[in-house]
Amino acid sequence: MPRFYCPTLLTTGELLELPASAARHVQVLRLQPGDTITLFNGGPDVASGGEYEATVTHMGRSSVRVQVGAHTAVEREAALAVHLALGMPANERMDWLVEKTTELGVASIQPLMTERSVLRLTSERAEKKQAHWQSVAVAACEQCGGNRVPRVHSVMTLAQWLKAQTPSDSAQQQRLLLSLRPESLGLRATAHQSASGITFLSGPEGGLSTAEEAAALAQGFAPVTLGPRVLRSETAALVALAALLI
């Protein structure tokens, strides 16, 4: 059954006009009145969970109306909230990363500009990219069965983001830094099973600079490694998430 993200309050029995993005998808699929779809509204701006069955009642040129049916309290989210902060990779790799990390169950994504970042975004371009990446996360959630869309935060420099971090109880909100430092410990050995959430910081192509790593360590990040091989930045982020969430 086709699934669509509908970021609004959903109530069983109501007649609802779908938001433009969902309506376009319904029209592309050439659904007709009487066809059944699934709606979910858990995302960055709506806290509801689960999903609703809905029946198409009207197909217009630019509008689609549905009747919202029964709610199913099903969740397919990871038990551990992992917040990924990463130096943005170049080209289309960031799109791919947002899609795949959403499929794995990431809680949020913080795109960062670092000293070695190839991708540099001005304020207007950064806003457009953020909106695009958020739509990529929505599409990935619709495909994979997730009912909570991760928030893709506004693009920041690493220095700005680190400065904004507040003190945390490391036993509950753990901070991990992917690093090649000799003192780095294995990810699985370092991650606390009792932690309620983990912020995982990963660099871009070429990694973080020595000064950037030192700034992260000063904010309470613990250096971790994924093994003896040097992985591409996008591969490393996915491997870390899979190790933490699956």
C-alpha cells in the first residue's frame, strides 16, 4: 500500500485535503477514488506516531482529498536515538547519505562545513539544500516504512555547531568522534548500551583537522574507530550507524 508523509493533525473519520507534495505523488501513481493509502505524520514538526489508513475520495487537477481511517499504533524506529553530525561530502553523496541514514533509522542529521569540506554553501544555497535534503528524508521514510522523519538541521560550520553544544551527562547522552587517533577505541566497545542518545561526529573527505578534533574532544567527544581500514566519509557514517542501530 502506498505510504505518504502528511505533516498535519490526522483524525479518524475526517475528510482531508492532502498537502501539495503528497497530492502530487498520489496523482503520479494514478490512484483513483476508492483506492487505499497509508498516511503518517511523525516528523520534525509533528510529534504524532503510528500510521493511518485513508481512502481517496476525490481526485482533482491539483488537489486530492481522502477520508482518514483507522489509526495503527505501529513504530519501526530504532530503540537508540543517534544524531549524526557530519562534514558534508561533495557532489550527490550527501543526497545518498541522507537517504540511506534515514533508512537505517537516524534521529537527526546535522550538515557541517569543516576546514577540509569541498562543498561550501552560502546562506541562500544552504537553505535550498536543507529543504531538498529534508524532502529526501521524507521520501526515504515513505519507502522504508518509518513513521518518524528525521530532522535535517540548517547547515552550520563545525565551530558554530560545537559552540552551540550544551553540557551533557555522558552516561545518558554520549558524544562520539570518528578519529584515526592512536588512542581511539572500537565503536562498539565505547558506545554505552544504557545511553538514551548518541551524537556521532564524522568528518568530510580527508577527515577533520587536528585542531577540529581537539575542539570536539574539549566538548566531551570520545574518539572511536571503525577498524584498521580507512573508509570513505559516506561509507564510515553508514557503517557507524549500522553498528549502533542494527
